[in-house]
Amino acid sequence: MISPEERKKKILEMLSIEDKVEVNELAELFDTSRVTIRNDLRELEKEKNWIKRTYGGAIVQGRSKVEMNFTQKERRNIGEKQCIAKKAIEFIHSNESIVLDSGTTTLQIAKELKKLSFERLTVVTNNLLIATELVDLPFVELIVTGGVKRENSYSLIGPLAEATLNGIHADKVFLGTAGFSNTGEFMTPSVLEAEAKRKMMAISNERIVVTDSTKFDKISFAIFAKADEIDYVITDKGINKDTQQLLEDNGVINIICDK
């Protein structure tokens, strides 16, 4: 029988896929009582402000889980993403180890790397398209995580992805984000993707979020970082002054690219 914490984690994973869960189904799935499941949902509701208990279960509230596929996202705001990628390249130096998180802006960083030459660069990624961009670069030592490919994405997530990251140390991680709340939280649509991002942050000296300004004040599903855990945010000039101030108040250095 799994532990209460593991059971609650599994419930969160289910909510990241579906908008609701039912007590009876969960009790049968985890071979436990309905009372136990109700207690789990009560605790999760207190811990997570996006879960609401209902009669017979729980639902996701107030957070968007609607997600375009990767190709659709890649085409949106492409000019801004390319501008951000060019600025991000300035942070990368020979003989460093970097992590490129799965995302459309980090994909642009990979494409920019192809235009340059380094003495040596170690790149860790959990994105299949990023790996494809970098696989033939002679100066890149490429490490691709294991894991399960996530729907709507070329991301590799889950225990195998996290296991690959264990024991690795990186100088910098470049992270994409699907949202940023007005209380200073970076978010992604997937609980498992959020866990992968947190692992990448844990193994890296510097944490750099790369995102176009449309992601600010947009709410997604799972939190992967608070603003005070990030060192730099590289974005475009569309970022509003309130968001800039919120980031600065949390010790984040804002880097604004201008096409």
C-alpha cells in the first residue's frame, strides 16, 4: 500500500490530466476507504488554491489547463522568442554546463547555438526537438533525459527524467513558463513537468526564466517556482511595470530584449 503523501501526489497527477476526480473511483483505485480519500481531498484543498472539493469528489478551479500543441505554441510570438534567445545566448560561455528546459523559447536558444562556436559546451535537455537541433554540433556534449513523452509536447517527464538529473551539476538552467501569477509564481500546465523543472533548478547554480511577455498575469496549472527562486528573467519590452517591480522586489534581475 502506498503512503498518504504518495497517494496525494497521484491524485494531483490525475487532476493535471482531468478536471475532476471522484471519491468512489479513487477509493477503488487506491484500495482504501472513502473516508480516507475525503481526508486527502480536504488536505489538498487547503494546500492548493486551485482545488475545490465537491459533492463526491473534487475539481480544478481558476486555473487554465487548456494547452496548444508544441508546434502551435512555437509559431506564436516567434519574433519575441527569437529576440529573447539572442539575449539568452550572451549568458552562455565555453566550458559551461547548461540545462535547456522543454519549451518553445528554449528551442530558439538551441537554434541560436547552432550559429555559434564554443570550445566545449555540455547541454542537458528533456526536449526531443531541442536534442535534434543540437545532436550534430561538434562542440556540444549532449545529455538527453529519459522519461515519458508528454502529450501536446516533446517533453520527457516522470521518474526516469528526474533520475537522469540526479547526480548532474549545471552552471545555468534556462526555463520556460506557461504563466506567472500576480503573487509571483511561475507555472506550467503539467504537475510532472513542474517536478522536472524543480529538479533542474535544484542542480543549477543560476536559474534563468526565458519567456515572452504574454505569459505574465496568465494563470496555468502547476507551480514550479516562486519569483525569489529565480535569478534572471529574460523577456521582451511588452512586460508591464507592475510585473517588473514584482520581480525586482523578489531579487530578480530583469533583462529586456528589444527587436
